[in-house]
Amino acid sequence: MPGPLHGIKVIEIEGLGPAPFCGMMLADAGADVITITRPRGKELSSLRAGAEDAIGRGRRQIALDLKKPEAIEAVLRMIERADVLIEGFRPGTMEKLGLGPDVCLQRNAKLVYGRMTGWGQTGPLALAAGHDINYIALTGALHAIGPKSEPVPPLNLVGDYGGGGMLLAFGVCAALVESIRTGKGQVIDAAMCDGAALLMAPFYTMLASGQWRDERQSNAVDGGAPYYGPYRCKDGKFISIASLEPQFYALLVKLLDLKDEVFQHREDRANWPKMRELLAARFAERTRDEWCAVLEGTDICFAPVLTLGEASSHRHISARNTLVKVGSGVQPAPAPRFSRTVSEMRRAASANIDTSRQVLKDSGFSEAEIAALIDSRAVSQ
């Protein structure tokens, strides 16, 4: 069986970061995602030879010059047969192109119109530039991550991809269900600051109930508790432990033969500095692999800290094909997994003339209309 979104047609206006990540997720799940790219001429690819773009996989591409009215009309014709449109521009950009939601929904009343921005479509900062670190800074997420001395950016995972691309993908799927039921489309305002705030829901709950200190490295899961975090080993590599539950912590004490009295009073925060010091000294006695041989697979909640280059070779990651070789590199496999409608990892079909012709043909264009678009250079070869 094809993926669960097989038969769903998505028009993606080319962008950067979280909107393409959403497009990847939809394509992995079986949707027919058509990316409208800009004409590139003879630009050189930024990818190393043999490497493939994980974020761009699973698409068919067509290069349209959106400065030309013929190209805008072509997009609107494609939208008439689409289920979803996703875009990631600043508010007002699509309206200036003539592809705003009002125009598109007039052409297709069932259309799900997904908009991905940093600050949202409304609000005092809506038109301001920004990046992941700015969006998560405003929500409390950045403040909560890192050592006491300063916040540390958690890559661009919390805003761009978790609070952004995944939030948009969820919104698209939810709106699709509603559209299929009612025959009416709608606009999704997916903002990275909103998504990052949503990811912080449990921490706001704990803060309100007095179970969370609003300062870094002072809580159980932010690096404060010595029994939850990374430790350096004898070879300079790291392992991680997360012995939060009492039974898991008791096993940690047993397997590491931790005899100091402080380990009998783990909730006394006054003991945490000494506990951390003793744990650091114990883990420094062996290499990372030696600790793996003793602790991996036990209920102390343990894992080695692997590099990107090491991760695909780990026996668990390898057994589940979580990371797979594609071209000269490695890519994450589609997730989540479905028991019957299995997701498929498909390579992108670049915006060459053959792909462009097929995309237009599938959207109901005649051969004469396709030839006219190519002659006018609204479609790039």
C-alpha cells in the first residue's frame, strides 16, 4: 500500500527551512508534492557531489518565473486541482504575487492554505526578520536551555523544525480532514514562536505548580540533577544517563557501586554538586565503549552520545533503518511508521523540461498551453 497521504496533491512554493521540512514530511507520507522553484540559470549546487538533499526529497519540481503573469496564472490553474498549498514567506508576500489565500480559495474552495512564518501573520513583530533563536528566545524556551552561565541554542530544532515544520504538517493534516468532511478549505497560520511555546507546555505547567525553577540547570531535566545528563569518559567521549524514576536510580547506584552517603538522599539539592563530582569521576574511569558494554540496555536509562557520523552504525539505529544511506551520505528515514500504508523515501525529480511538462499535463494543461508557457519563458528549461 502507498503512504497514508497517497492521492493528496500539494503545491509548495519554494522556500527555506521549516516549510520545506513540512513538504518533506508530507511527501514521505505519500503526498504528491510539487515544488514551484524560481528559474536558476546555471547556478552551482551547494551540495557536495553525490550528496542528496534530505529536506528536498520526494518532490517533483517545476521552475516558474513568478514575475510573469502567465506563470501566476499557471500556478492558479495548478491550485484548482490541488488539495494543499504551503508557503513560508513574510506576511503579504504571496498577496503581492497575486497568490494570496483569498485569490486561491476563490479558485479552489476546498484548498488547505498553509502559511509558515516566524512571528505569525499578525502581531507587532509580524513583518520583522528573524531566525530560530529569536523565536524561541521570546517564548522562554531558549532561556531554559544551557548551563547557568548562559543560554545555548539547541541547533535550530525547537523553532524551525519542531515548532515550525512539524506544526505546519500537523495543521495541514488536521485541516485536510476537516476539508474532506465539509468541502471547505481554510488558512493555517503556523508561527514558529507559537510552535516553540506549544512545545514548552509541560514546563509552563510545572512552573505554575511550583515544580520548576525558572533558572537554567536547576531542575531534573535541564542539567541540574546529576542523575540526568551527559558525562565525559576516559577517552574524551560522552555517555548520557537519565535515571529519573526511583527504581532506575537505585539500579544506577548499584551498577556503579556508588557507596557515598549523598547518593541515598538524591532529592536534597544540596547534595547535587558532590553527586555530580563523584559521578564524573566514576565515568572518567572507563572509555565510552567500556561503559556501553556494562550499561547499555539496562534500566538505568543509558545511551552513548554519538556523533552524526557514528549514529547510523549503532546497532539499534541500524536494526530499525532509522538512518539510511542515500547517495554519498546518510538521511533520516520517514517517520512515524505506519503498519499498512507504508511511507516511502523518494528522490526529488528536478525542474527539467520533462518533469515540468508532466507536472503541467497532470494539472490539465494542453500541449499547446504547455508550449506557450515554455515559449514565453514563464516555465524555465
